[in-house]
Amino acid sequence: FTGGRAQLLSIPRDLKVQIPGQGTQKINAAYVFGGPDLLVQTIQDNLGIPINNYIEIDFVGFAHVVDALGGVTLAFDYPARDLKSGLDVPAGTQTLGGEMALAYARSRSYQELRDGGWESVNGSDIGRTGRQQELLLTMFDQATSPGKAFNLPGFASAFADQIRADSGLSVNVLVELGRAVLGLDSSEIDTKTLPVVISNEGGVSYVVRTEPDATNVLATFSAGEPFPAEG
């Protein structure tokens, strides 16, 4: 949070990085090799982003959080599905419970029913990241909408039960953070995905930083400045 605004930067899981003690790997491997501590170190070493706190939520925990909010309402222009994640929704405005919201967030084989046939739409990891950001902002809008009876302390306790966090993030700290967030409008939350391009190297498919765009995004994020415009 800075200057009455918040920023969310997504890092693709297939990003090519140097993991301390493990060499060249995809960034998601850092967690496999050394848990949160090695993941944090890898992000700081490769991206130069200082990390003060850590929160981790698994798939089951995410579904419970969505249900604690009463579901999340999204508009679908076409019927949508993902045979791998289990997503299956008709067209129109739909309120997704935790299980279906999770299927939407996990979808990497997203399809829409257009003109009588199923078409793949934004099915890559980058497309999935965009849907995840959309989902988070929609959940935020619903929690902060006028007339929404939102019990922040109660929700913070339920949220704390579903996450893994560093020792500095007590329930009281989560409540204070929640109050700061609820004072914002979704238009005051800037979202960005680290600019990358697919690169096949030695039979391994990575995504690598697109320069100078990636460096500019990282610099503005670290400084708490607005993200650079697209293009």
C-alpha cells in the first residue's frame, strides 16, 4: 500500500530464474526445493523485490475463503468450461461457490461455447493469471459494496485458519490490513503481470522476462509508483 493505493504484481510460475543452490529452474521449483524461505530468497535475488511478509493459501483454503464471502459473482459472455479443472458454467451472471471459483482460478484450458463449438480462449498460464486477478478484484468489490454486511474480524479469523503466514501476521495484524484495504476502491488497486515471453531452451519451456518492460515494471512496483502503461 502506498499513497492510498495498492498494487498487485503476478509472477508467472514458469519464469526462468536462478534458484540458490539449484541453478536454472522455473520459479515454482523454489517452493518445492526449499519451501517459503527459498521462494522468498529467489524472488528477492532475481527480481529485486523486498518481501516483508508472506501469506500462502492452498486450493482448499481458497475455496473456503470464497464460501466465507458468500460466493463470487462473475459475468460470462458465453458458456465456459475447463475439462481439466472442472469449470462448467452457463452464460450470464453467475455466482460461483468455492469449488467452482477454484476451478475458474485454476483453469489453463479455458474454453467458451461460440457458434456451436468449443473454442480455447486465453488458455495459457498468462491467461489464467488474468482470470485470477479478475477474481480477486471482484471478490474485493463484493466485500466492500454498499450494504454488504461484512464482519471483518470474523472473516479475518476464518481467513487466518486457511493460510500459512510468517509469524508477524497475527489475526490482529490481518484485521488492520483488512481495514486499510476496505478503505480502497477497486479502481485504486493496480494489477500487473510481469512481462514475459515463452522461451524453449534445451527441451524445457520457460517464460523469460521481456526487456526493458519487465525491469520497468519491477522498478515501479518496488518504488510504489504507478505501473507503466501497456505497450
